[in-house]
Amino acid sequence: MSKLTGAVFNVTDERTGRQRRVEVGPPADAAPPGGGWTVGGRGSGADLELDEALDGLALRIIRAGMHTYLTGDVPAGRELPAIHRHNNGSWHPLDPREDGRLAFRFDILPLRIGRSVITLELRWTD
């Protein structure tokens, strides 16, 4: 049986066109809110740091079954950078639920948080 050994996040800044690869090890095993890979702003110490205003948000990228999701909580009154999923040649906005929870599927389609476009490559071993 294959085992997930890590991932590569490919991040493109839409403002500058600058691209970078962020390699991470296997996700934390704990179920959310502690599992997966953390997402935060620059200097936050998160597994995936973005040039976006993400202070005060507890964002994670988690695996659930065969799918990958961006999850987290948005405190009441907290502004959230625009989040979009690319599908059928265009960007589609995603909004948190009324209770402030995020749960957006993020598999083979790019995801954009603010101006950071993210794609994901999972690494497996036999």
C-alpha cells in the first residue's frame, strides 16, 4: 500500500509572476484542527507561507480519504483574502460558511488565496 511521504506546493505570485516550490514532509497525523499542513503569512512559521494577510486565521491543508481540502476558521469580523478555485478556464470565488468554517476541496485544480496561486503535488512511496 502506498504511503504519503510529503508534498510540493507550487506557488505563483500573480502580482510579480514569481514562482516558488515549497516542499513539505508528511502531514501531521492528528485530525483537524491539528492535522495536515499549516498555511500562514510570511514569517508565521507555517508549513506553507504566503505573501498574504493571514494573521489570526488557522488555515490547514488536510487529506480526507482520497481528497485534499483547505480548511480553517474565520473569526467573526475578520477579513479574509479572496479565495478562488480554478475550473473550466476561469476562477470561481469560494466563501466560508455562515459559521466561519472553511472547507474547500483542493486536489488537481489550482487554488488562489489573494494573489497567490497554489497547485499541489503529493509524494507517495510504495
